[in-house]
Amino acid sequence: MDIIRKQYTFTGRVQGVGFRYSAQYLAQGLGLTGWVKNEWDGTVVMEAQGTEEQLNQLIQMLKRRSFIRIEYVAELIIPIQKESGFHVR
């Protein structure tokens, strides 16, 4: 299983709806590492590291969460980092 790291930028109703803490809870359950944070422009940026399957599962689970409405997700593969855990910034 190849480990990859992706940076995601989410637009839609993603701030003020528990997005970051949902992402943290789900990512930890999947065994992913990374972080998630709100941006000044109303988007949420997340970096997550794991297998392609785990990352896809995370995105699908976030799309099904109550109150969160993701309109668009931009994603970019970025270099792997040495870290432990998944954190809200």
C-alpha cells in the first residue's frame, strides 16, 4: 500500500458547521495523519496522508455529514511529511 499526501481546499458551507472536528474524528478513525484549518476566505484547507483508498473514504464520509455542504473540492498531491496524528489548526 502506497502512502500519499494530498492537500484539499473545500468550498461551500464548510465553516461554522463542525467541519474541522468532523474531519479530525473521521481521519483519526481511518488512521490518517495531517491537519485541517479554516481560511479567511470561507474555505477550509486540509492536508491528509494515507493510502488513496483511505483518503477517498475520508472525502466521501465528509460529504455525507449533516450540516456540511461541500460544493467543490480542489486536491493536489504534495510531498509526504513525517508526523503523528491528525490535528485541527
